Amino acid sequence: MSVIAAPDAHGAGPEVAELDDAREALDYWEARATALPRLAVSDRREARAMAMRWRARVTDAERAAYGAGLRGALALMIYELRLPEPARQAGRHAARRARQAALVVAVAVLAVLATMVAVFVTLASALVGALT
């Protein structure tokens, strides 16, 4: 299929049908992995493994439907207004790491503030003790 010709959602060819099925399965396994309780370790491991497999299938289906490389990625972004799967996953990973870093910074700032309050209270009590 030419990268210039957009796949038609209604008269979709086999590439687009496979892409839709793969995205649906990926959504299911990602949602399952996040919805399972923490204690369901083996079920969560299975869901993450299946999500990883379906992510690879979505990537392959996107390349089959739109083409590989930059032209295929641009065609996907233009016609479907979505990022290619590897870029989407990398963005989600970067956002998760940014949240973790923000949490670490917030805890560090709170620890410094608590230490400053303790030092000021100690200094104030020493000053009051010295004045009386």
C-alpha cells in the first residue's frame, strides 16, 4: 500500500483490520495489567507479557498499513492523529519516570523543610533559654 494513500476505515484492507484488532487486544491487556490487584503477581506478569507481545504486533501492523520509517510514521500521524506505537510507549515511559522524579524531589524538599523547622525551633528554644 502506498504511504500517500490513506487506508480507508470503512473499506479497510487486511492491514487496517489487523491493526484495529491488534490495538483492541493491546488496550485489553494494558487495562488488565493495571486493573489487577498487586497480589495477583502471576496474572499481572502474564498481562504485561501479553501486552508486550501485542505492542510488537501493533507496531508491525502499523508498518504494514502505513509503511516503515519516517514517511510511515508521518502518514500514521496525519491520517489517524496518533503517534506510532513505539513513540507512544516511549512517551508513556518518560512520563512515568518524570512522575517518579517529581515525587523524589517533593519528598526531598519536604525533608529539607522539616529539618529547617526543627533547627529553627531548637534555635528559638535556645535563645529563649539564654534570655531567661
